[in-house]
Amino acid sequence: MPGSTKAMGVLTVGALVVVTAYTVALGSSGWLWFGWVVLGLITLGMVVTTRNT
């Protein structure tokens, strides 16, 4: 797994922790979860693309 894909994975997991903490502390925000899902899909796309090359 190249460095950029690994960094994206770490960013995605970190964002999940932040969004979850925000939700617990201040309540759910649909836009934050939507943003995290988009980030997760981009990361997943990078992983799949990297494995196929």
C-alpha cells in the first residue's frame, strides 16, 4: 500500500473518531457524517485502485 493511500486511511479513521466524539458531545450533524462517508468512499476507491495496479 503506497504512502498516500495509507495516509488517507489514517485520515479517514481519525475523522471517524472526531465525528463520533462531536456526535457524543454536541449531538449528531448530518453534514459531518455525510462528509465522513464521502471521505471513506474516496479512501476505499484509492485502496481498490492501488490493489488493481
